[in-house]
Amino acid sequence: MPWIEPVTNRDYSDIKNAIKMIDSRKKSSTAEYSMTKAFVNYSDLNRIEGNSKYLSEILGTTGTFKSTWTTSEVPLITDMSRILSNARAIRTKFLLEYPSQTISNVPQKLTTFSEFNLIEKVLLEIYLYISEIPVIEYDETKIAVMEISTQEIQYFSNISSAKAEMQNHTDKLYHMHIGDEVSFQNNMLSGLSGTTNLVTIDISDEIETIGISAFEGCTALERITIPDSVTRIRTRAFKDCTSLDIISFGTGLVQLGDDNLGVPVYGCFSGSAISRLIIPENVTDIGSYAFYHCENLSAIQFNQKLERIGAGAFNYCGLVSISIPDTVTSIESNNSGGGAFAGNKALEYIKFPKYLEEIEQGTCAGCTALETVVMPENLLKIGIGAFSGCHAITAVQIPDSVTIIGESAFNSCYGLQTVHLPESLLELSNGTGFFGEGTFDDCYSLQEITIPTNTRIIGSNCFIMSYHQSYTPSLKKITVKNRKKSIAGDPWGATDFVSTEYAETHDVPDNKYTVTWAGASANPDLSDADRIILCELDVNGYITRIDKSIDWISAKNTMATYSNIDFGIFMTNQAPVHTIPEECFKDMANLIWIEIPSKFTEIGLNAFSGCQNLEYIEIAHHKGEILGEPWGASAETEIYYAAELTTENGDILDTASSQMTARVTDNTQTINTMLSGISAETPVNPVSKTLYVLKQGGAFELKLGAKERSWGNGL
């Protein structure tokens, strides 16, 4: 369809004429109404759609066009939206091809005469410019090289010959046209690297891959259109094309760049001059360092099919705002700190995708202007140095799902004032890596921080503050929602001016033996246990779950596996041995208490060495009967012996009972069952501070912490 002269000058006089025609109640024909510019009729729609299609074919945009409107048809809202979308695509593509031109903006809607004037004006402006461009007919069987100033054309049969011609005349600038009938091995274009006087190029629709270093170092290349046939652009394809600002991608592109080629910092467009970027609709993978050091790149629009962003993909760009679609599940890094968005010094805002589980090492390191970070609600880990050097961040809300925050994750965030750490957090700044230790080191504006209940590991320099001539450390208080000594390394690099406050150290709780047995609906009698009862404890020391362990090796392995959980241990008289071996529970930092029955007569050297949180040991023997106290335990570990327990009138209870493993709940029936046949002279667990049987006034009395129940002589 040829170009049709548009209407761009509808005005209020046209409206008045139309109203006058209606008021006269004249039975006008459809043709007469269609001549009135105030009405947008079928002829207007056909003209706008026809002109849009005409320009679309020249510029190579995609769209749906209808140029067969009839007098009986009424356009719907969806039709108007489609017409606007086509016009925007044409305008965008034109400005990509001819960035120095100025074109009016497409209207936001089509409801008034002025808006219809404007959309036709946009199409007209584009047409007037394009119509002045001479059309050159090329020989499609060859490669054409045109000297731009003279438009002199030479033809070649292969890329190497065409490249040689251009390199022989470095004082001239060239345009290259690759004919659609020129064949390439594996349909891959390559071999133009270092052609410093190539300005523009037309790529054949037969090309499927832009090869490694295809245009690397083509410093005069200004713009390029990737045809729909291309599915992959390989690493270094346009590296150091320092004039390349306009890239128009085809719809067939799936992958940008490569990985694991041994050249870690050379991506497909690294070092180019591109300033804005729309990731094509079918791209699922952006390779490592794809746009590395594209310092002019200030705006990016991702598609809704993207799945992966490689390490360093947007290192050292000029991006200001980033919203990553929820389809992305992997944003990668590498061991040298190559975070995907590191070094974007203009970046102010970033939103991570909904299903991302880890913000990897150095992802936003060095983004000095970053103020707002939106993390996904299912995030599990924040990697080493993820936000290191983000000076402008003032507040961080860590999602309630995060379990690990790596070392240096927020180091040198000079403006960081408040941090919410979730109860799910297990580790802060554990291990060593590229950035060194210290999750919050040099966070000079941070005044106080609360360590959650479940946190068990904090790096040694987590809160260290080094000297800075412009900043004075503000940290005054660290609150730990756990017991004293529950986390090693206090105060984790903080200065002497920082106070550390812990939750109260809990005595043996009143309902310590109220338990939930794994797989059972009721609390069982533990006296049938084999050797060791392993108890999982909550932060207050209350038992939340009990499991049988065959021996101390399996118990120790369980504690090591679940280092974030506190444990208590009952050892039973059913054990086939009577000695606790040397270093048996060594370095079990999550062992809180242990109770040892009368069967055991020996405790090996350093059995409890390194059990830094061990609060007490109960032993069913008199003091001095087992040698070697405290068997490697620290001076702060309390040791209770059988002889230390007394009756209400001050009598010391006699030797320990073999009923050491009988543990009860505050339940009358269970207690009655467990006390059946036990006399006052043979008390249940005589070494426990909370559970014993006394004879008083002819009746037995059971004391369970602060709770008391009495029974008659019939027991």
C-alpha cells in the first residue's frame, strides 16, 4: 500500500461544522459525514493503519495492521491500543536507526481530535525523513562495501577480502551490506574484528550466530540491526566498539554471550557506548560480562522470559534503576567478586525477582549511590560482599526467610543506620573469602543491632570499625536474644565502647520435662531407652523434641549436623558401658546440659572440652566419687551431685537412684504410673533440682518446679 497524505490539522471549527450538521437533522449520507474532519471514520482508520504498515515494512518492525475498515465497523478500545502500539514501535525503531533526529511523542490514548492529529503527525515526520534517504539496490549474492562520502560500491565474495579493502584505506569510512544469498559456514558471521573504519552494516537474514570477536575493536561502528534470524551473539562479538550506541535486536535472539571460555571479563558488548537497552522478548540467558564496562548504559528493560543473568553481566555500567523480572532464578557471581551489577555508581534502586533464593557474592558491591534494595520474601542467603561499599543505603529489611548473611555483605555501608535481622538467621559473617571478614564492618552510622534468637555463628570481625577521617563509629549496643556464651567471639570486633546485652540466663525451667516425643502422641516413660536420650531445646531451654540415640557417637554426630539447635542429654542406666570416653563430647558448642546416672563411674579426660555453652552437669554420685572434675568443662559450668540435694528439713538425700531416666510431665496419670512402687527412701531422680519425692505427714509429695501435687499413702 502506498503512502497516503495524512490529516494533521483538525480543529474546533471542524467540531462546529459537525455539530451544525447534526443539529440541522439533515439526512446526510455516510460519504458526507466522512468528509467532515471532526469525525474519525473508516477512511481515517484505513489511512492511519496503512501508513503505519508502510513505515513498518521499511524500518523492519513487527505489528498487526488492518487497512480494510468499512462504514459499518466501530473500533474497539483494543483496536485503539493496537494502533498506538504500532506507532510507538515505529517511532522507537526510527530513533534507534537515526538517533540525531527529533520526532514528536505518540499520544497516550486516542479519544480526541488533537490526539488523532498527533499520531498522524508522528507518522508524517518519520515518512518525510525516510523519503529523503536514497534507496540503494545491492547485489544480494555478494558482500558490498560502500565508501560513505562518495557512495562508491565495491563487491567481494568473502568477509576477509572486504575487510582487507577497508583496512587498506583507513582514512575513509565504510558501510557494509551482506547479501541475503551470501553463505557462511554454520550460518555464523565473524572475521571483522579490528576494522576501525566500519561505521554501519546490514546483516543478512541468513545469519544465525554472531561469532566470537566478530566485530571486536570496530571503534567507528555506530549502530547495528540484528535480524530476526540471529539466535545467539557470542562472547566479545562487539567488545570495545566504543562508538556503538544503537543496537536493534531481532525477535529470534535467545542468548547473549558465553561462559567458561577462559576470558572472564570480555562479554559480547563489553566496552560499547550503548546508552539504553531493551532485552529482546525471547532471550532467556545473559552471559557473563555481557555488558561489562558499558559506562553510558543508563536504562535497561528486561523481558518476561529471562531466566539467568551471568556474573559481571552489568559491571561498571551507568544504570540508575533496575527491576528484575520474577522469571529470573539465577543472578550469578564468581570467586573474583564479579557480581552482576557491581560498580554501578549511579544505581539508586534495585528490585530482585520473587523466586531468587540467593543474592550472590558481590552482586551490588561498589554501588555507592544505592539507596533502596527490595529483596524477595523467599530469599535464603545474602552472599559475601553482596552490598559492600554501598555508601548511600540507610536501612535494610532482611526477609524472614534468610538463614545466612555472608562476610562483608554490608561492609563500608557508611550511611547504614538500621538493620532488621530475621529470626530465621543462623549465620553472620562465617568463613573467609575474597572480601575478608566483617558483615557490618565500617558501618559507621549503625547505632545498635539485635542478634536474633536462632543465630549461632558470628564472624570475628563482624562489627569492627577501622579509622576513617570523615566518619566516627556510632555503634553503642548489641542485643543478643539468647543466653550468654551462646555465640562465640563476643564482641565480634566491636570496640570497648559497645555494650553487649544478652537474654537472661535461664535456670532449669519448671516445665523442662514437658516434651513431645518424635512420632508418638503421648509422653512416654523414658526408662526403656537404650543409652542416650537427646533432647532438642528452644531458646529458653525447654525441650521441644526427644529422640533416642544408640550411643554418644550418634548423639555427637546429630549435634554436629544441627549446629544451630541447642541440645540436652540424658544418659541411661541401660547403657552397656560404665565409662564416658576421653573427649567424648569435645567441641559440642550446642550442648547445654547433660545428666549422668549412677551406672557411670568414670568420666574421661576432657570429655567436655570446648563445650563452651554447657550450663550444668548433673551426676548421680556424691562429690569426689568420680575423679577428674570438671573433665574439660569451663569454670562457668555448674556441676550438681546427688549429695547436694536435701529434704525440706535439711536432711541430705541418700545415694542416687537407678530411676535416673524416669522423666515425667505435669500429668497426674503419667506421674502416678511412673511413681508406682517407688518409696520415699528411693526418690525419683534425686539429683534433679526440680523433681524429687518427699515423705511429709504420711503422704508422698511430688515437686515439679514450682508446681506441687500430693497423693495419699496408697502409692
